[in-house]
Amino acid sequence: MPSTLPYGSWPSPLSPERVAQSSPRIDGARIVGDEIWWGESVPSEGGRVAVRRRRADGAVETVLPAPANARSSVHEYGGGAWTASDDGELYYVEKTDQRVYALAPGGEPRPLTPASDGVRHSGLSWQHGSLLAVREVHGEGRVPARAIVRIPLDGSEAEILAEGSDFLVHPALSPDGRRLAWTAWNHPDMPWDATTVRVRDLATGTVRELAGGARRAPLQPVWMADDELLYTDDPDGRWNLFRLRIGEDPQAVAPADADTGGGVWVLGTRWFGATPDGRIVAVRTDGADEVVEIAPSGVRPLDVPVCAGASIDDVRGSRALVSGSDATGLAGLWVIDLDSGDAELVTGGDHPGVEWMPVARALTAEGPHGPVHAFAYAPTSPDHVGPSDERPPYVVLVHGGPTSHVGPSPSVKTAFFTSRGIGVLDVNYGGSTGYGRAYRERLHGQWGVVDVDDVAAAASALADAGLADPARLAIAGGSAGGWTVLAAVTNTEVFSAGISRYGVGDARALAEDTHDFEARYLDGLIGALPEAEAVYIERSPLSHPERFRVPLLILQGTEDRVVPPSQAEAIRDALVEHGVAHAYVLYEGEGHGFRRAETVVDSLQRELGFLGAVFGFETPGIPALALD
């Protein structure tokens, strides 16, 4: 029979060390002959991305051994840092120099691109005997030159296939090799605002725009035939699939009130793929993810348990590779036999057991700007319950982006808290993807207002329902989520503590310091400078240091190029000046997002110790955090 202990003080087998090792990130996957290859982060090896393969006999081998690290810096967020040829040669971007290398399993890597401090590559793909990539060349100016290139395997100079826009992603070579399709966009738009699908005749050089325009964001063109494209577009407010034969009008493919598409934050994300016989495997997102097969006979859900973070990594013959997380929090890679419908787990994280994993409860709260979507995870333990007269503390999580999304899948980090009696509320505030363009555009010009109001409304609804202690609500988030944390604790009375991971405190400084991919992001989120400077000042938490009133934990990496340490240091200084309890931790060598196992362990210990110190509960095995 479970014993009764105060919320927050339950002993748990989920140690910080176990969390750090439990959920490696799947970074792309490919079917190579009879083998399955995938990229995987290795927290114990500094967070490097290794490439592994499962052979036909089931044996798993590492193709890219340490210290090699397949990570790209294109757009700063990278993605698509490796691929493989049909006969099993690996091509990857090495993090340390951003060059592309070739590696036969068991051999030595050989460089395919020249050494240059200013050149980066990403979005690698092997198509019809060609190695394609997105190349980014940094010069003296702020705006890099980008192009889609074909990289020869003999180390000779790369061939430029497409250029002429600020950004280019999703290169697709037609089966006959005559045409190249891709997605393009220009400043000040982001790839969820307005993009175009373009096609170039490689013989004549003629470029045509086939889809896109104002408030349209077509993505991921895929060739179904030499003259026919499949892509996703949102002319009606939801990303749905379209087929387009060159010279004809596009035709919708099984439209649904869901999104087959999302934020292009990394270059390797894919939402659909097609088989040689014309069947389509696609992700549909409406809060949760669903993977379906679209065939002439109709649409059928596929029996793969992914409900969050789904990516259709590869489709070959009658097999598809799907990565993501299931409802129990298991993150992994599945292979689906489309003929039989069977799904098999290829690789996945170390699951602590379903008895320790909380179940997502969908919550829709009414906020001042409309409905707010969230997923609540109650305290969960097979061994302990809370006192009948006590309501649990909750941590309200704010995802980054802000144009991003969380699904109904508890991470092991979520279970780290819930297994100790601390609830977690994951909020998809206005501006999030996964609910259509209208919900996404709720944040236009309102960053620092709508996001703050929405997280406050969701947290208050949870407390009003008697599910959370209104006096013990903390808010936590990283990057853009950190901005919302800081804005919420300075502009609302809902939260009693805040945890900011590499969060934004000064919007003007972010506009000045940030990298090119997000250089004009704030035009849409707040307004164009210098016309909207007064709004930037008013919205920035650091403009109102006197409003800091609740304890804060600030976590930051020294190598963060997206939100530099100067922002965190300015917040720390404001807290010191106004006598607000806080702790500031700077992690050497970490960037925008913590990857090293030792950093994950230390930050979890500090977050739990911080909550115990602020909310007054014991944290067995982890000391309370001393606050300055």
C-alpha cells in the first residue's frame, strides 16, 4: 500500500544520472539496403552525435565512433548532419570544422569539402547517386550566403544547384536528374510565415515558383515522378498535402483538420514520405501526433505508438522509419512494414517503467485571447501518495521557439519531478504549432503578452480545478521559454518561483546579437525596429527590474550564440540590485541547449534543490539549493 508523504519529498529511483542517460536524441534515420542507420546523441560522450546501424542479423554497430561528432551549425540549430549512400558509405558534417566527410564503416574518414572557417554544411541527403547539401558561407557581413550544392565524392569543387534567396531547405532531385525542387524564403519572414516551393531546370537554369505567397508556407517538396511533386501547404490554415504535376494546378491529398508540417528549426525534419507505388506515410498533428498511410483506397492510422515529436525519417520500398515519443514517454525509432502494418522498435531510451511515468491529461483553459491548450502530468508514484489535505506544487513548462510545440508524451525529466510528488504542466500557448495558422498567428506582435497571459491562464485553471497548490506554482523554460518565464514573474502574480534556462531578458539586445536565421524573427513577434523600439523596451523584463519579486534560478551556457551569456548576467545583476533571492549557474562549454551528461545532472539537481528551498519541502538525496 502506498505510504503518505508530503508532495515534493517522495523518494524516487529516477536519479539525475538516470535522466541524463535515458533519452538519447534520435537525429535522423535511413534505410540502407537491409540495414537501418540512425543518428543518436551520446550524453556520456559530451553530447556528441554518433551514427549507428542495425545489421540484417540484428547486431547493432557504431558507424561513426568517438570522437567524431555529426553536428551542423547551419542556422545555428543545424540538423541533417549525416546521410548514407545506398551501398553503405556514410557522409557527415564534423562539428569541429563543419566540413563534410565520407566514411566507409571500419575505415578512415576522408574530407569531401575544403577547410574553411566560414563555410558550414547541413541538410545532407543522398539522392539518385548525388550527395546534396545546404551550404552556408559566412563573410564579413551579418547575412551569410546560402546555396544548395552537389558535393562530388572525389573532393573536387561543389556544384551550386540553387541560390538567390536568404534561405533554402529541403532539396529534392527529380528521378531523371533534370530538375531540382526546394523550399525558399527571405527576411523578414520565418519558414512558418511565408515560403515558396521552387523548381529549377538544371539544363537551362530556368527557375519557377510553383507554390507559396503571402500567409502561405509550403514545405518539403518530394518527387512522385519526373514531373510531379508532393508537398505540404497551408492555404486554408492547416498544413495539408498537395500533388502538383508541372504545368497543372495542385490537387489536395486527403485534407484533414490537422497539420502535416511544422516549424523548420532544424534541416532534417520531415513530415511525410512516399513509396514507389504512390502510398504516402504522413504525420498529422492536432495537439497530438498521428501517423497515417494515405493510399488510393483511403486513409488508415498506422499502428506505431508515436504521439509527440513524430518525424518520417525515411520511406524505402514498403518500409518506413518513424522517430518520436509514445504516450509512456519512450523516445525511439520504429520501422513499419506498410504491407503488414507491423511496427517494430529499432532503438529507444532506457524506460524506467510505466508505473513511474505520468499520463498526459489534455487541458484547455479559457484565456483572454481564446482557448489555451496544455498537457497536465499529475504526481505519479507506485510507492507514495500525498496527504489528503495538501495540493501538490506544479512546475509550468514553457517550450522554446516560441513557434514550436509539445505533445502528450512525458519525458523522463518530467517523471523526475512527478515521481517526487511535483506536478508538471506543459503549455502550448498561443503562437505554438500543431493547432493551425490562426493559433500560430495569435502571437504576432504580441510576444510577451499572449504567451504570458496564456501560461498564467493555464496555471490558474489547474489551481482553480483543485489540482495544484496556487501558492506553489513555479514556471520554467529555456530560450524563448525563458523570456516568458521572466515576463510572467514580472507581470503576473500567479507564479511563486521561476527557472530560466538561457532565457531572453532584453529584446533589443536579442535583436542586435542574435544570428541570421532569427535576425528578423522579432519583426513578427514584436515589431520592426526602430519603429517599435518603445514596445521592445516596455516588453523586456530587464526594463522593469523593480518588478522582479520571486526567487529565480538562472542557468546558462558559455558558448551560447543564440542567447549569449550577457543576457543572463544582466538578469543576475538586476536580481542582486533589488535583493531578490536567486542562483546563477554558468556551464562551461555548453551552448543553446544542454547536451553534456554532467550538465544535465547538475542542472536537475539544482532545479529540484531550488524548488525544495523555495516551496519548503525536503528533497531526499539532493540538498536544498543555497540562494544568493
